[in-house]
Amino acid sequence: MAEASGDLEGPDFEKGFNIDDVADGKMLLGHAFGEAVLVARRGDELFAIGATCTHYGGPLAKGLMVDCTVRCPWHHARFDLRTGEAIAAPALNNVIRYKIDKRGEQFSVAGKIDEKPVRKPKSSSASVVIVGAGAAGGAAAEMLRREGYDGPVTLIGADEFLPYDRPNLSKDYLAGNAPEEWIPLRSAEFYREQKIDTFINTSVTAIDPQKKQVTLSDGRSLGYGALLLATGAEPVRLAISGDDLSHVCYLRTLADSRRIIDKVKSAKRAVVIGASFIGLEVAWSLRERKLAVAVVGKGSLPLEKVLGRELGNLIRQTHEANGVKFHLGRKPLAITDRHVELDDRTKLDCDLVVVGIGVRPNTAIAEQTGIATDNGVLVNEFLETSVPGIFAAGDIARWPDPRAGRIRVEHWVVAQRHGQTAARNILGAHEAFILPPFFWSNHFDVHIHYVGHGSGNDQAIVSGDLKEKEASVTFRSGDELTAVASVGRDLENLKAELALERGEQFHSS
């Protein structure tokens, strides 16, 4: 996690500024009332909003203006320039909106505008029950209220905590750079104020679509008008000798991350099994905590299937330069109290093992209900399942992407945006989910932004200088753009996202 600088830059908009010095379709960073302010122009209209993204504090002035919206360069959150609303995850909070006074050829920022848009849904279900309190479920519950739904909303989570910032569990929180108070997305008071009923440590054991009723693990039953399944995924478990030893850890939940942090206090050497994004982020975090780290991966190069050989090499070299040892093309054979034995009989000394070999979608309750599944819960473009009135979002949902065909991805931002779209469709919006998948991943000083959905067979073209950590890798299937991975080119990644959305040509600089 990072925070933008608190130093004010640019003109003082309280004192006035020339209208013609803000070009049509452009943004200008300045300040007013001691706060950073972004002024944007669309035709004859001027807009002024807070200049700092409400997700991790990204600088919106370095982002991309698209029509009457701005997209954050760090993690692609979107805000409406007219209202300050956070219109697409990962940001959940709005930015401040300011009043603009025009006098002749000049304008000034005159003060904050406090009123919020009032919406009325196109249709209103008797009640909404959300099964799963992760990224998708939490975002859906909030969006229902933002869209003006005033009926009962129930959020049911098997986790012991209310929705929290899962990406940070393998990044700065695990590395010791982010305090735990940054992890909850909302307080319990927020849900009470929004009249969202929450259940934690609770799962749904049965769904009756005819009666429109769910049965909870404590035996209670709840009726629903519309149902959203957002049950997420579970880590794939090892099945080798010693896989149940006390120093073997997985990372999915806040409790998992806490457990690893606790074990780090008495550990000196760690083995990470799995050269996945999670595995490599854990390796980085444990090196930040001064542990010796070895990574075991079955592939010949980390993340090559997703990011291509060149970027995979950069990630490997970056980790190795920071002391991570790789054992690639290898699988674990057994774990003991003091080491991990590999399939070539190499023994890696350790007192902590973290396993990151993938996840599986939690589709059991959907299958039990008779909902169509195939490597996930099958949904249409509106995120509705084969059973009318039941929607699915997040890691379990396999949806028809307009570019890549039917896909299922396990990205935080996708899950949140799924939840937001599903909520609007529950309220009658009939809005197809067409946004390209996006994720970010941190590896020491290499910060990767990836937009789109490529495959291991795509052609990868590098532009820029990967050694200088200023480059993009463009993935194409034939002539079709499928994805772009960027390092040090945040704005370019936003432009790639826009090109994917609009089906336009994209050429990296």
C-alpha cells in the first residue's frame, strides 16, 4: 500500500484560473482550501473533484480522462467527474466534488458540494441475500444501497471477519509495511448504518429456488427475493507426506496471513511451494521480513504462461537480486519438521512452509441447487445463473467475455466489479458485464499492471526497456489484442484497457 504525497501542486484554484488554459478533454492538477483538486473540461463544462483516489491514494491527475470520467493510474478505479462518485472498483468511496464559479474568461473553485445523487432502482426485489462476504459480496451489498434499494439486504460470510482488503494479505500487510487497521474495508458500524444485516462464521447449506429460501449452517432459514452467490475460492491443498505439519501454511484469509506473520517471529528459513502470483508475493513479503526464502515451482520460469518469457525473466531476476532462491522444474516430494524434499531428492532446510499452488472455486452449493456449472458457475452476460433470480459473481462466476469468450478469473478488481454489476442487474439495470479483467502484482520494486485476458499461446511483444522497469508486453492472438502487462507505464496500461473495451487498435509506445 502506498500514499500519495501531501504536498500541494499546481495553481491555487481559489484565486482563479483562465478557462482556456484547460484544454477540452484534459485535466489540470491544482489545489483549493488546502486540498489537492482536479479540474477537468469537457466542451464548455468544467468539473472539479478531489485529486486523490480513495482506494490507495493514487494521483488522479496522472490517470486517464474518458468522456466525463477519470481512471486512476494505480489500480484503475473510476470516478465520475460530474458527481465525484466512485463508479468502478477498487475504489468504494467517492471523492469530494467542488463548485465552480465562472466569471468571464476565468473560473474559480468556490467550495465543496455535499449533496449526493439520489437514485431509484428500475425494479425492486422483496429482499436480497448475498452468499459470500468477500470482494464481490461486499461490493454488491454497498451498490444495492447506492442505487437506492431500501429493502432488506443480508450479507452472509463463512469467514470470521467482515469484508476486508484481501490483496494486501500477500503484499504490504504480510511484508510488515501496512498496519492491520488498513485491512477492513468497512466498519461494523457502516453496515449497521446502511441497514445491511451481516452474518459471519456462517455458511449456506441449502438453497430452495422454488420457495426462494436459504438454510444457514446454524439451522435458520431466510427467504429472498433475489440471491447472489459470491462464495469465492479455496486454496488447492498439497497431498504429500508432511502436508499437515504445524509449520505448513496456506494464504487465503486474514486469519491465514496472521498465522504466517506469527510464525515468522520464530522462523529463519522459508520455503514457498508454488511460483504463482501469490507464492511470489509471499516470497517478496518474507524477504522484507529478513527470512531466507526458497521458491519451488514446477514450471521452467515464473509466471511465463501468463506474462510471457521476457517479463517472467524480469520477475525471476528481480527476486534473485533480492536473495530469493529458485528451484524450478521441481515438485515437492515430502515435508518434515526441518526441510522440504524435492522430487530430485534435494532437501531445502526450513522452519516455515507456505503453499500457493492455486485455488478452486467454491461451487458446491450451486451444484447442489441444480445451477449449471462448468469450471465455475455459468452465468450470462448479466451475471445471472441458469436459475432465474439467482446471480453469481467473483471467483466462482464463468461469464461470456466479449473478447476472450467464456472465462473465469480470480482477480480482486474483477470480483468487486462483478458484485457491483450484479447488484445493479438485481435492480433491473440489464447491464452486460463487458469490462476487461485487471489485476496488479508487486515484486520488490517491480509493479505489474495487467489488463485483459491472454493465453499461453498468445504472441508477446515487448516495447520499452524491461531492465529499466519501464516497458509493456502486448499479447495478441493473431491480429486481436488480448492483454497488456505493464511495468512503469501506468497511463499506457489505462489506454490499453480503454482500447480493449472499445475494440480499438492499441500500439505500445
